[in-house]
Amino acid sequence: MTAKEQLLQEVSDWSEHDAEVVLRAVQREHAGGVGDDWGELSKVHGVAFGETMKRLAEEERAAGHEPW
């Protein structure tokens, strides 16, 4: 039995919520996204950290210090 055939057998017992979860997972997979939302949070953290470090360096320069 193929995975697609097995899926069609299983899906009849799923709730609407279960179907939505699986659909989002497959859509993320096809879009090249990560398996969960933590990956996106990681990207946000990386950008925020970079912006914060840039701002701190600018503040240190404005105060006459060399940023480290």
C-alpha cells in the first residue's frame, strides 16, 4: 500500500482540526519552510539581535567608546 493510499484510509477518521494541521505541514514542506514555528522565531531573533547589536555599537561610538 502506498503512503497516499494509506492516507486516504486514515483521513476519514480525522477531525477538521487534524486535517488542517496536516494540510499546513504539507504546505510548509512544499514552500521550503521549517517543520514548525520555532524556525521562524529563530529568524526573528537573529534579525532582532543584529539590530540590537548595531544600535549598541552606535550608542558606544556616540559616547566616544570603541564598540567591542
